[in-house]
Amino acid sequence: MNSFFERRYVITGIFLTIIIVLLARLFYIQVIDPRYAIYASNNVRREIIHNPARGPILDRNGKILVQNVPFYDIMVTPKLVKPFDTVEFCKLLGINREEFDKQWQKAMKYSPTRSSPFEKQISVTTFASLQERLSEFPGFYSTPRYLRTYPDSVAAQFLGYIGEAQDRDIKRSGGYYHSGDYIGITGVEKSYETVLRGQRGVENLMVDSRGKPKGRYANGMFDTAAVAGQRLTSSLDIDIQKLGEKLMKNKLGSIVAIEPSTGEILCYVSSPTYDPNLMVGRERGNNAAKIYKNPFDPFFIRPIQAKYPPGSSFKPLSALIALQEGIIDPNTTYYCPGYYKAGNRKIPCNNGEAHGLVNLSSAVALSCNGYFSMVFQKIMDRNGGKKTDATFASWRDNVEKFGLGGRLGLDMPGESRGNVPTPLHYDNVYKKGGWRSSTIISLAIGQGELLATPLQLANLECTIANEGYYYKPHLIKAIGEQNIIKKEYTVRNYVGIDSQYFQPVINGMQAVVDKGTAIRSKIPGIVMCGKTGTAQNPHGESHSVFVAFAPRDHPKIAIAVVVENSGEGAHWAAPIASFIVEKYLKGSISQRESGITVDYYANATRLPDSATYLHSNSFNRRKALKADSIKKRLQDSVNKKLKGLKSTSAKNKKDSLTRFLAAQPIRKEDE
Amino acid sequence: MNNQRSFFFNVDWVTVFIYLALCTIGWFNIHSAVFDERHPGILDFKTDYSKQLLYILISLVIGIVILLLESRFITALAPAFYGITLLLLLLVLVVGRSVGGNAAWISLGGGFKLQPSEFAKFTTCLLLARYLSATNVRITEWRSFLTAGAIIGVPMVLILLQPDMGSTLVFYSLIFVLYREGLSPYFLVISALFIILFLTSILFTPLYVVAAISVLSLLIIALFRKNRRLVVTILTGLVICIAFVFSVKFIYNHVLQPHQKVRIDIVLGIKNDPRGQGYNVNQSKIAIGSGKFWGKGYLHGTQTKYSFVPAQSTDFIFCTVGEEWGFVGSVVVLGLYLFLVLRIIFLAERQRSPFSRIYGYGVASIIFFHVMINIATTIGLAPVIGIPLPMISYGGSSLLNFTMLIFVLVKLDSNRMGIV
């Protein structure tokens, strides 16, 4: 035998050691380390998302306001693509080569083996010619997307729109939304997002290393079915909504009509408006930019975001508080010489007209500034001049109960609070103890710092129509097939005025229409109670305001109409309101004694000069400065738009300050 | 003893059985790795598993032929086989270049190719055994050592020119044969030392490595300062080591090809590139790791079936084993290899003729080196150099090579009582 025989053990030892090392490593990666199994399933598993149809939104009578229409996204998995005729492909898609290259790079960057959208939101008509040819382009496939369509193109600001979820939404949703998912961005689409969106379905597929599907993952054990979104029945009446948008064409302003017995919003017009269909499809970004560039800002939701001094429409409220407080009774009279003298200030009546002896009802009917100034001063001075701030604070509480100066909690984002000044505000302006009833006398006639949204004004009319309470105004009356009604909408909100005090005020409001300022808007066969208002506008002609409810007994509709820059309430807002009321109550519009017609108002233009408008509205000024970057902004992030809306209301606070400052000289002139 | 009638009784059936078991395991794993439900043909010779079936049959025939040959014939023709291999290796350099593709193959037509470097392992082994078994050869003598080195070195150089780093390194495993035959153990130690130095020089700044080995050497000198010879040896060694460390960076940056560099970097953890250069190893680890303890079951491996792992039926065939048969399968396969190698060493040691013994050690070393590097590669312990897993990987040349290696040994063993 060989002398180096024992060396076999050394060699065997080395071999054994190495095998043990290999086995130890295998044991570690196969048995101990759990990461590899996860990596493996990530490799092979692809989630295919099935987007459910979004819930449709109906009007109160079941007519469709918005429903779904299929669009197609062309998807691509770059690794599966084989050489093809790019020119032909571009032609079919209707894009140019540059766009093609851009999209291709984007898809490659996302992942060569995972599919991502190549071209989005292709309409059914474009897709028809593409569909049969698509198989010639391996690696590309289509996936249906349900987008929105609006058969009557109405109620854009009410419905809002949807768009792709942005990073912020995705983060906030805790992973529910993925990039490319659609989400409600404004309006009802946003506030009812969780109801409308339904439940996403997931199918798990196995794919090979190139991303090619190879069958179901785990026999579909982890798959879930898509559940369609729920239908919403809105409170809107599509007929009066259409009429309202027609009447408000080429005018700035709002119409808000509410059913007093439920709080359901029947009509919600924001003018100028836009065709909601423009916010769907491939041209969406360009269209949005155009809408955004409109100096009158169609995206501005005037019914809840615009704030106006209520003017004379505030007077009934003023009277009611005085009656409840026992300051006056219905028979309290005032001899109107054409003005009211508060301290050394003179509050003139409309056109300096002397009303003579007026009681409560006739003061409402004649809109006598003198009477209401007298009442206001009586309230403020009842505890003595030194306690004006405390008295004012309690008066303010009473006003707030009507829903002024705070959000009503509408089921839609973006609501503004309006403004009811605080004692602190006057302390800051005049220093503490430096103001008296005469200082703040403008509040008596709805001027000064008072600001209300059209929604608040309409809600105020509901309260008067109901003689002391209102239901929370809302846009969606029932959710889903079961027509679920939210409990908060069945609660009466009392405003702290006994019902007995309403009749004298309502008498006066009936007289406004029957024989007062709004006589031209009288509806044959319907007793309407209303109040005209002329809201001072420091930037131009006054805003025309009219509030009303009808019929007097068992009111079915309460309404507030604002037409900006149009002067007296009786001239524009009242006729428009009367048409809406009549259409709602009778279904048609009859011949008027005064001879006013829908066509006349629908065709009239009351647009201010866009240049001055731009400079008079701070939210628009902001917009003008950024006009160039708007298109990009819209496309990049619709969220920024949302932020924009928020800052709009912030800007509106400043706006109210400008209005207040502008009101100051008027007061001084009076002195 | 009547050779003609008894050789089947003298055949070591244990070795043959392990060989057949590994071939079978190999075939099923190749089948699983490339199985496609739409083209299940096992006999159409288009799929890898159908071709492998053919290779296995050919190998068995050749195996039987070898068993029927005279042992004398094998020893006598060893130089001729070696010479033919060298010619083929030269030819491959010419033909390979003219084809312009991978230079390791000679096309035989019909989609079949010959890989001479595989056969070089067998023939080199034979010639080395023949040379070392000559009575006047002592491996401890420089002359003999250099001749043995040349026998191993020539095919190494030719294969390196292809360039096929993996197959080249396989020949280095024959150092175990030389060691068994009396080569100083320092060669093993120095080999290990140089591997360690090589890796540390890549991982760390050469200056730090030099500082570390210098301090170590000085400590040893301080301890054994009375032993003059040792001090001199260590100092010489230190100088060589320092020279080596500094040349490593140069070799690494200028001699090695970029992809080889990256592969080494990935194993050392310097680079992490799971989508590019590190893709293979990363996916291979995922496939093996996802097998867990029991595996996913035959034909149920998703990573290998859906081609996440490249070269899945050849160099990365172990992924299929790991994924579908789990840790249990890995242990069985590694166990079979260990058993085979130990059995071959056992056979080698029981030979009366030095030729058979030396040849046996050659077979054991080559098989073991393949297994070690191949599996270490799939689990990220060695850089990707692309050598097959014996008997399991798809490939006719490789299977034939191992068949000849093993069956010649079995033949020699069956004849161990006779004089070769």
C-alpha cells in the first residue's frame, strides 16, 4: 500500500466540510429565510384589477343625471411587444410619433414586464376601428374603463367630476387606490365617493418572466368579484334645473331651491356653468384649462362659495328676532319720513321715498329701511348703550340659529360660512366700548359686514315657510336600491322663534309679490311670499337678490336667486325665481299679467366687463396671475385644484374684508 | 479468473446505481424545467428532455462498451486520447472563431454539438494517472511535478483561450490527486491562502491586507525567532504575498473580463444588481428558497417553469431541484453526490494498481469540484462560471464525459485483481 494512505481522510474531510457548508446554506435559504417565498410569489403573481361600474346619480324622479359609459385604455407590456408598424399604430390611436415615444419610455420606466397604460380614455368610436386590429400588435391590449356621461349636461357643479387619484389620495386611502384609479374630485362625486365607487374586484394571475399570463394563481383562491357602486337618488328636479340653467345663461349668480318639508335641494344652479361632459375623455385636460381660463370661473360653486350681503332679504329675519324678544309687536308703527336717523347718521329709504306710517307687515312689503333701523336700534339699546356688545352678542346668536355665519353641512365639499360679524370684530375696528347701535345700524338692513351664501338664504326661506325650523339641506335624498335616507336629514332644526310670530312677517312677504316690489313676478293662481333684495357690491352694480317660498299654505318650494351686477332684486332675480317656482309647482309656465317671458330672461346678458371683474374678485385675480400654468396644473394634479378651492374660500375671507372697508366711506358720508 | 464471464459480477453496482439514480433525477428535473403542456413530446428529439433521454441511452451503451473493453486497452491508449482531445481543443478554437458564436462547441449537425472541453477532463485524468503511476516518477521531484503540471496545464490553457473559465478551473481540482500521491500539503495550504488573499484584496484596500499579513508574519517571526530557516521562509512568503496582493488588483481590473468581475463582486456583496448582472443568481436563490422544506411538487415550480431562472436545464438545473423538491430534495441530491464521491475514493483506495487509484482520485475530484461550484453558484456562494451539475444538467457532452469517467473506473475496479 501507498505511504500516503492516510491522506484519503484529509481529502474526505475537505469534501465533507464543503458539502456541510452547502447544506447549511441551503437550509438557511430554504427553511429559515422566509423572504424568498415572498419574492417568488411577487415574481409570478399579477393582480388584475376589475374596476366596478360607478354608481349612477338620478334626479328626484328617477331621471338620469350621470351614468357610465365605457372608454378604453390601451395597455402595454413592453417585453411582450414584437416589432410592428409604428406609423400604422400611431394612426389608429390618433397620436403622433413623439407622443408614442414618450408613452413608450414611460411604460418601460414603469416596468418592462408589467402592463401599464399606454393611451388612456379612448372613446367607443375611436376604439371601434382599433379593436379588430389590436391583435396585430402583440403586447398591447385594451381594458375597459367606466367613465361618466351626462345625458342632459346639467348640474356640473352639483355633480362634480372624477379624475385619476393622485399620490396624496393614494397615501390617504391606505392603499385602496392605485395609480390610475378614478376618484371623485369635487361635488357629489367626491362626498359620496365611498358609496359610488363600489368594490374593486381582483383576479390573481400567474405570469412568466416576460409578463405573459399563464393561468390563475392558487386556483383563484385569493380572487374577489367586483361589486358595482350604489346608485344615488338626488333631490334635484332635472326639469327646473334645466330651466334654471337656461335662465341664468350669460349671467353670473346662483339659484338654490329647497323643499321646506324635507330640506331636499330641488335646484342648484351656479352660473356660469360648463358642460360636465367636457371633463371626460382624452380632451379633458385641454377642456379643463379652457374652463379654468374663463374669467367668471365656472368651477366656482356659487351657491355655496359666493357670499353676498343679503340686503333687504335679511329684513324678515330682523323682524322675527325683534318679535321673539318682545321688542315690537305686529302693530308697532313707525312714521317714515324717507330715512331713519340713528344718532347723527341718516339711513335713507330706497330712493329717499317717504313711506309714511308703516307697521310690521307693510314695512316688510315696502322694504322700509327706516322701520327696520328703528327696530334694530331698539333691540341694541334695550340694555343701555354701555352693554351694546353683550346685547349684540345675543342678537348674533339668534341670527346664527338660522344657519347664517356657519356651514349648514351640505353633503358636498367646499361650503363657505358666510359672515356674521362678532363683537370682537367691532372691538378691533372701533376699540372696546367705542361702538354703539348707531355704529352698526347697517346690519338692520342686511348690509355692513353681513354675508350669506345663496344656500343660506334659501335655507332661511325654508325656516320662514316652516314657521320656525329647517331640515338640513341636502343634495342626495336616498342611497342605493333600498333608498336609505340619512338620519341627520330627518331632524328638525329649530331656530328659537315661536311659530305665532311668523304670520305678520309672511303677510308682508305675500304683499311684496301681490302688490309690492315684486309685483311683476306674480304667478297666476299661486300665492308666493318673497322678498327682494339689492346687495351692495363695492366693485360695480349691485347684485339682484330675491328670496321666496310658495305656495303660502303648505309651502312646497323655497328659493333664493342671486344675479350678480344686475341692480334691484325685483328686476332680475324675482322674475327668474317666479319661473322656477311656477315650473316646479305647475309643471309649465303660464302667461304673465306683467308680460314677462322666460325667453326674455334666458336671452338677456348680464355679464360684467370681464376686465373689471378680474380685478374686483380676489379669487379671480389669483387665477389671472397663474393663467399660464393652469393647464399643466390641471393635468398634473387635480388635487391642487381642490386646494385651490380651499384657498378660494380663504381668499373670500379677505374679500369680505375688502367689502367691509369699501362699506366704510358710505357710513361716513351718512354722518 | 475468467474475465469474460465474471466481469459483470465484479462490477461495483453501488456506483452504477448512484449514477443511474442521478441520471434519472436529472431527466425528471429537465423535463419539469422546460415542460410545455402544448408540446409534451418525449420522443421527438426537439425538447431538452427528449434529447437528454437520447443522451442517457447513448451513455449507457457507451458505458456497457467500456465495461466490455480490455483494461489494458484503456491504459495503452491514454496518450492517444489525450492527443486527440488536444487536437479537438485546437480545432474548436479555429472552428469556434469562424462560427463567431460560443467557441466551446463543434457542431455535429442536426442540432447536436460536441464540447471537447468536457472530454478533456476525462482524457487528462487518464494520462495523468498513467504518468504518475510509472515506477520512476516521484511527484516530490521537481521534474515529475512539472511534467504532471504540464499534462494538466496544456488543456487548461487551451480551454482558457475559448474562453471558458469554468471548465479551466475544473482542472485545478486535480491538485487533490497530486496531494494524494505525495505532493506537499503546503500546496493545498498555499492554494487556500491565495484564494483568501485574492478575495480579501478585492474586498479591502491592498494596503490594509498587506499591513495585516505583515503584522501576522512579524508575530510568527517573533515567536519562532530562534528557528532561522522558518524566519527566512516566512519572510520570503511575505514578499510573495505582498507581490500577489498588489498584482490581484491588476489582474482583477485588466485580465478578467468585465462580466467576470461583476460576478465576483456580486458573490462578495460589493455589488447588488438583481435586475442586471445579478439577475441569474438572484432568481436562482428565489427559486431554491421558495421551495421551502418540502418543495412545491413535481411540475409545480413557478420560478423555473415560467423561465424566471435562465439556463434552467443546464447550469441552473439545481433550481428545479430546490424549488420543486425543497430542502428534502436538496439533501437527497447532495447526499447522493457525497455518497458517490466517497464510494469512488473507497474504490480507488482498494485498487492494487497505482494507475487505477490515481485515476479514481481524479474522477472523485472532478465530480466533486463540479458539484461544489455548481450548487454554490445557484445559492450565491460562488460567482457564476457556468459548469454543469454531473449527470443532472442537460447536455450530451457533459453526460458522456461523466459516464466515461465513472465507467472506466468501474471497469478498472472490476478488474482490480488482474494486473494492468
